[in-house]
Amino acid sequence: MSATAILVLIINAILVNNFILSRFLGICPFLGVSKKIDTALGMGFAVIFVMGVASVITYALNLLLIKANILYLQTIIFILVIASLIQLVEIIIRRFSPGLYAALGVYLPLITTNCAVLGVAIMNVTLPVPSVGSGLLVAFINGISSGIGFTIAILILAGIREKLQTADIPKIFQGFPITLLIASIMAMGFAAFSGFNIG
Amino acid sequence: MKNNKKLTANEIVSPLKDGIIKNNPVFRLVLGTCPTLAVTTSAINGLSMGLAVTFVLTCANIIVSMLRNFIPRKVRIPCYILIISTFSTVVDMVMKKFIPSLHDSLGLFIPLIVVNCVLLARAEGFASLNRVLPSAMDGIGIGLGFTLALTLIGIVREFFGAGAIFGYSIEALSRAELPMTIFILPAGGFMVFGLLIVAFNLVVDKANGYFAKKKAAKKTMPAENQINIEGEEVVL
């Protein structure tokens, strides 16, 4: 696998097919945890980490599932692995970094129902990236860079929403509606990247 | 914890009704937003996704409710996820076998029903606290509310984005340069969703205010708490 192919994979996952703004995965935390830049950043890092590790583990597990010919258990196994992985991450963070745990505490269990994690796990095994094929390394890079894409999107939104707190918004538009309209404008911006047509 | 009291009709019917309007999962609770945005490029996709979720939600609610006294509190979330993923696998397999074209167009989002927050929220917030029949009704109600919302978003996006309704293209629209591709693109999805939340809340608040006024006139009693969105509704 050449360096160019890896670069294409990374740019593709971060910008062109941004998880939130073009694939619609992980919208719940995107809307729910984007009120402040700090928490958005914490959530972003947690997602990057979990997505990277989950990609590798689920990809390897999928090979076992194929070997044992029980592919129909894929969804169940993946979600259980992801849920226990998140539990593990929570325990580790609580032990070694209480500060980070206090900041992430609430959001970590939420990642279980973040469809981005299960989404990237399933995509890794069902939709191989055309130019680089599939493999453990590809799955890992795809997971990490998809997580970075998620973090970028949620950070931008959090930045805008912090500014928005002082704005005078009609009552009926407050909360989710205005956030969705901002996301819409962001998605228009990211749609421009689809013209890249690389790889 | 055992409760053998007979269920009143209201306890059975009200979860069904609440699920569609008052607790509409998409417009009111804003849960399960990923499939809401991703599959609603056409009305038929939204409708079928909604029905698939309704099925999974109703079955999962029934099982969770049956097992609510047996599942230890500490491991309840993995248990719920296991139950939900079982049913979503069933939907996945049935759809792949009998309606492969639909399975292809919904794609990734069929297995992703597992992580739809609506399901976990109802298992945790309703089914684990209530008896089987109300839980089943809640599943159907919330499911129908979800279906309604997805179909509505699908209709709007398909109408403006492809100039068609449920796959039937409209001649006049295509002449009027209507197909505005942006509505099919992600940006349009966010926009339509945001505006429909506003429209839905506007209509429901107006209707609630109207009914509350009517009732107050009838009973000559103040009824402010009936238009409270978040709080519990006064028993009708």
C-alpha cells in the first residue's frame, strides 16, 4: 500500500465523506454535546480513540466470524464488543486520569449508542475503500481519520454555538432547530469537498 | 414489585397516543436523528425505515418489560442492547431475503437500528418501568410517531429534491425547474429537519392551546399545565 493511497484514505474519511456532514453518522452526540468547545473536544478525542480501537478489534473478529461461518451474528457481536470496549476505556480513564474522567464521564457511555462507531466497524468489513482495498491497517487508519472528521465537525459547531448564546434567536428556533440549520450550512460547505474526486 | 392491579383503559391507550404527538421521538424528543436524516431522501425509504424501527421497538419493549424484574440493574444496558440487536438482525435478514432492493437502498442503516437511541431510551425510560401491555403500546405509538416523522421529512425532501411523491414524478414540477438537488444532499436534510421541528412544534402548541382553552371553558378550570411540553400531562 503506497503512501498516496493512505493519504487519499485519510482525506477521504476526514473531509470528502465526513462522518457527520455527509454520511449522517453520529448525529446524536453532534447535536447533544456541542454546547461548549471543551466538552466537544473531550467527546471528539474519546470518539477518535474508541473508533480506532474498535475498528481493529471488530475487523479481526469479523475474520473469525467468517471462518466460523456465523456472519449473521455480526451486528450482535460488534455492538457487544463496542459496549464492553467503552466500559474498559471508562475504567482505564477513571484510574489514570480523573480530570479527563470528570470531563468525559457522562459522554463515554453515550458513545455506545453513537452510530459512528458501529458504522465505521460495519463499513470496514462491508465497503472496502476502492483504491486501497481492505486490511487491518486500512481499518485502523479509516477508524482514526473518521474520528478526526467527527471531531472537526463537532468542534466547528461548538464554536458557532458558543457565539450563538449571545444572539437573539426567536424562541421557537432555539435549541435543536437553529443547530440543525447551522449544520445544514456546514454541510453545504463540506459538500464542496466532494468535488475533490481523488483516489 | 409485583403488581396485579388491573390496567385501566387509559393506561393502555395513552402511551399509544403520546408516542405520536406529545412524545414524538423525532420532532419532540429529537432522538434517532441519524436514520432520520440519512434515509429520508425519499418518502418510501422513510416509511419503510420507520416501519422497521416500529417492529424492533415493539418487540424489544415487550421483552424488556417481561424481563424487567429479572435483569440486574448494573448490567441492564448490555441486556437491552442484546435484545434490541437480536430483533434488528431479524429485520435485516427478513429484508435481505424478501425485499432486497429496499435492503440495498437503506444499506448500512438497517444494522444501525441497534444504536438508534430511540430504542434504548424507550427500553430504559418506559419498558423497564411498566407492564407488558402499556410497553407494547408505547412501542407501537413511538414507532408510529417515528414513521410519521420520517415519512413527512421524506415527502418534503423528495418533493423538492426529485420533483416526485412516493416515486411518482410530477410533470409540472419538472417543468418548473423544481428538482433542487440540494434537498437530496445532506445539507437539505439538516435544513428540512430543522424547519419541520419548528413547524411541528408550532402546530402542536397552537392545537394544545386551543384544546386547553376549550376545556377550560367547559370546566371553568385553569389548564396551564396541559400545554407544558416537558411535564406530565394531566389525566384526561
